Amino acid sequence: MKRSAPTIIALAVLFMFGIGGIVGGAISVSMVNSNLKEQNITFGEDTQWAGQQVTNGWDAYNFQNVIKGHVSAALEPAGFSTYEEVSAAARASVTTANPAGDAKLMGLRRTALDGQLLRGTLFSSFAWWLVGWVGIAAGVGFLVLGVCGSFIARKQSTLYFPAPTTAGDTVSV
């Protein structure tokens, strides 16, 4: 049951991609989870996850949506819906007579900026966590392909070169 060199190389590549995907994905997921746990972020009482700590990428995705709701709730009464809108209004309120600008607009601007920065960071955590799981799934897929390919290659080598049926028989090629 000798396999050809290209078959051996193809199977080795599949197995290496499989192992690499699983290991790389597991590292990504583990790093995201441990970094989120270190932040000790806890969902507020106004959410369905009240009191639960953000410990993985899916929690981070949910928490960034909570922040989005909080920022929207702060901006909407003043007639704004995005950071850019409130920031433009806050910058326009700066005059020579009032170099600090309108305090309420500046506070809303800061709220919107902080919210957007936190949402972006949490969404990045979610994205890398998801990339890790995709890597793990791809790694498993490559390993399955490698195992299937190994069995197929073994079957094909016995089809082309059947084993001798008795001790004295030889197969001529």
C-alpha cells in the first residue's frame, strides 16, 4: 500500500492545516476570553443578562449592543443620533466668547465618543473570537478531509496494486 509522493504531500498539508487551524483558533478564542474576563465587565440591571460577567466574544457582542442603546438614549432627547452629529454641534458651539463651548453638548459628545470607542473595542473582541471559532471549524474540516483522503488513497492503492492472494503469488505491473 505505497502511496505516491504527491499524495503524501497533499495529506500532510491537510493535516498541518487542520492542526494549525485548531491550535490558532483555540489560541484566539482563549486570548479573547481571558482578556475579557480580566476587564471584569458586568451587564447592568437593565439587561436580560443582569449581573452576568462578559467572558467571551458573544457576551462582548451583546454588551456592545447595550452600549449602543445607552448612547442612543442619551443622544436622542437632544436631537442627535450619532457621534458625528453631536460632535459637529459641540464644535460649532465653541466661540471666542465661550472657548469651552456648550457644556451640555460637550458632555454628550464625550458620552457618544466613549460609547463608540467601547463598542468598537468590544466588537473587535467579538470578531477575533469568531475568527478563532472559524479557524477551529476549518481545522476540523481539514483533518476530516485528511482522514478521508488517507482512506481513499489506501483504497485506490489496493485497487491498482492488489495484494497477493497466496504466499507464492506475485503481482506484475
